[in-house]
Amino acid sequence: MIWRILATVLAGASMSLFAPEWNLHGLQWFMLVPMFWALHADTPRHNRWLAFLYGTVAVGSIFWWIVDTVSLFSNIPLPGAIAIHLLFSVAYGLPWLPIFLFVHPFRERMGSFWVLAMPAWVVLVEYLSSYVLLFPYQQGAVQYRVPQIIQLASITGVAGVSFLVLWSNCVLAECVYRWRERGVIPWRHVAAVSSVIALVMAFGTYRHGQVESDLQNAETFRFG
């Protein structure tokens, strides 16, 4: 169990590496895999606690700046600011609980198609959470520094980018599950998500070049 807890903490803490100032956005395509590995179909109770732990650690690592903000702009001492941050992390990490609880139920009912159902479920939870939470967080926003990927948002909005990132993670997780169960790799799923990512990058490259060209050729005005 200790290894599953460590994998959960690793996956949750990695969220801070995706955002500024680190901006290691490339990690996002596979850093949910340790969390998926930690979830076992025959331990639903443990899965609940691991999902709760993941959400708390992930949100806490992203919004660590709340401690400094509360300390600097209020008369609340540092221990109180840390307590506020912890409560915030617990509350805002709760949406991850229903997300991860559906991993194995989806897989049992939908087979390998869970790799598409899970990203769609995450996008739906993100959408609903945006109307409830003060600081909504969409996974796809992390790719804002990758023009070849973020151009997808011009068609689908940030939800499409979130779906693509989660799809990649779910396919890699299915590779882990299949290898653990049967010692095989679902290459068709790997080929499918790889092909779609390649197409998105091709479109993004074309679209980004088009926008840059329009900007360079745009009429300019001088004013003072």
C-alpha cells in the first residue's frame, strides 16, 4: 500500500511542475499514469482514499501561493495561512474523487473504450466545477505554451485540449493494466492516440503559421 500512496503523491505533486514557473508541460501527457497504476479494481475503499489524497496534493501544489497571499495581505499568522491553504486544497481537490472512482467501473462496463469515456468524464467534471469553484482549473490550459497543441482550442475550446491530454494518459494507463493482467500492450490504442496527436500538431503548426503571417502583414498605425 505504501507504494500506491507514494505513486499518488508523486502524480499529484507533479501538477505544480506543469504550471509557471516550471512550465514542464510535456510531463502532463503521462504523469497521471502513476495514479492510474495505484488504483486497483479489487480495492474500491483504498481507491477512494487515494483519489481524495491525489486531489488534495494536486490542488495544494498548484495553489501554494495562497499561503503567501494570505500572510502578506491580512493579519492572519503563517500557521493560520497554512491551515487555510490546507482547507482550500481539501475542498477544491474533491472533484478528483468522482473522477478516479469511475476508472475501474468504466473499464469493467466499457472495456478498452474506457480510455475515451474517462477523458469525456473529466471534461464534464471540469465544466461543472467551473460553475462552483472560485478557481476553476482545466487540464488543457497547461498547454498554453505549445502553439501546435493549443491551436486545437480554436475549434473545441480548452475542453478539447483537456480531452486529448487525458486520452494520452488513459491509453498509457491501459497499457499498464493490460501488461499487469495479460502481459500484452494494446498497440491499436497507442496508434490511435498517437495519430490524433500528430494530426492536431500538424493542424496547429499550419494554423499558427497562418496567424503569424497575418500578424506580420497586418497594417500598422503610429500614435502618440
